[in-house]
Amino acid sequence: MMNKLLSILQEYAENNRFPGTPAELYEPCAYILTLGGKRIRPALLLMAYQLFRDDVEKALPAAWAVELFHNFSLIHDDIMDAAPLRRGQPTVHTKWNATTGILSGDVMLIYAYRHLAKAGRPEVVAHLLNTFNRVATEVCEGQQLDVNFETRNNVSISEYIRMIELKTSVLLGGALEMGALCAEAGAEDVAHLYQFGRNAGIAFQIQDDLLDTYGDPEKFGKQVGGDILQNKKTLLVLKALEVANEQDRAALTQWMQTPETEGKVEAVRALFDKNSIPELIEIEKQHFQETAFKHLDDVSVPETRKAMLRQVVADLLGREA
């Protein structure tokens, strides 16, 4: 069923391609959309719609708007991070240049609004725009907090959770909320689906932090320990600084101020293991995961209609890559 939704979404994308000219503006837009993203966010929107209605084609404009917004943000994030690769391929600003990346990202955002304008009755579109604008603003706020944290040495766990909530999880929650809005679901169901996605998104990012340090390199698809090498203040680091003794905190702080060095990943991981950080982080993840599924339980549709959405999100949170 998931494959069918992705197939319908792909057909919509092919019928709504970017213009051919000017090629320098639109080719980068088409390029990033071909880099193998899983399209989880638009798929969640369509699944949320299908909880209430079967004519899923009516939700496609909103779903594609979410996908365009997500990819717009990736283009700009890659410029900010000076990232050379995205999904194993050259980033837009690497393949073209930063000026092109900024402008192509901008036009993708504008096209997202154009698709939203076709997403239903005027009243529905108004609700969708409110949600979309709120989420888009929060994503930018989360990105700024992430940038701020790079130069701060006193980031708290609550601040970190708020940052990943804004940068990552509100878009997952917003996609589910928008799917319910497209279906004109009741306000309580709309709210529960947003909270389902928001909490699941936080759990998803915590899982990502764990995988970056403890994942199987063959399954993870990228260098394990990359966050440690880049001195990122992940939840693992912050939890270790909270619970470790003074000696271990000093050692971890020293390593996190050290450039990429042979043995660094192993040394930091040993400090994590000594202080039971993987187990403590798993507890954090389970808290948000359980909260998420409680909200899904409270959505007032038969369990049979929730089955696909429940399974897809459970698989995401249990992934090894």
C-alpha cells in the first residue's frame, strides 16, 4: 500500500514538472528531487488523509507542497553546512554554485505555495496555509538554534530536544496535520495526528543520534561516528556530560574540542559505554515513541484504517539505517 501511495505521488510529480527555462534556475530543482529521498513526509500526509477518506488524489497537491518545501530546506541547509554530498551525490551548490542553490531553493518554496493553493476548498486552503506557515517558520528557528549550538558550550538537554523538535519533527507532525486538514477531519483528530508526528519525529532524531555512533556501517550507509568527529553536541554527548563523573566529563570535553584524530571515535564511545549512555538514550527515545503512539490511539477512526500508518512509523523508529 505504501508503494502505491508513492507511485501516485510520483505520477503527480511527473505531471507537474518544473518549466524547462531558464534551465539554470529549474534544473537544480529537478536534480535534488531525483537524489533518492524516501518521500516520507508527503507519504505521511497521504496516509493521514486516508484515515478519513479514500479519494487520496485530492491530497496530492498538499503532499507535493510538503516535499518541495523539504527539498528547498535541504538545498539551503547544504549551503549553510558547506556539505559536498547529499544522498551520496554532489549537493546543488557543489554541482552548480551557491548563488544558484539559493535562487533554486527560493523558487521551490514558491512552487510549494502554488501547489498548496490547489489543495481544496478556500476554507481548507486557508487552514493548510496556517499550518504550513507555522511549520516553515519553526523549521527555520530550529536551523538557527542548531547553528547557535555550534559555538555554545552550555547546551542543555531540554534545549537540544527543542532544537530537533523544530528542525526535524514539526515537519513530520505538520505533514500529518495537513493530511487530516485536507480530509476535513475534526479538530481533535487533527491535533492528535500532529502530536503523533511531532513526538515520533523527536524519537526518530534520537534514533539517528544512536545510529551515528552505534550503527552497523554496512547498514547505516555513511561513516559511523561522524557526529563525534565533527564535535557535534548530540543527545549522547549532552547526556554523558549530565551523568558522568568529573573525570569522565573532563575527558569527553577534551575529546570534543579535539580535531579529527585516530582513535577519537573509539575513545568517546568507550566513555559512553562506561556511563550507560546507549541505554539512557534508548529510554529517552522510548518516552517520545510511546507518547506518539498514544496520540495515534486517540484518533477516532477504526484501528484497521490506522494499521499502515502505525506500521510505517514503527519501522522508521526501529530502523538500522
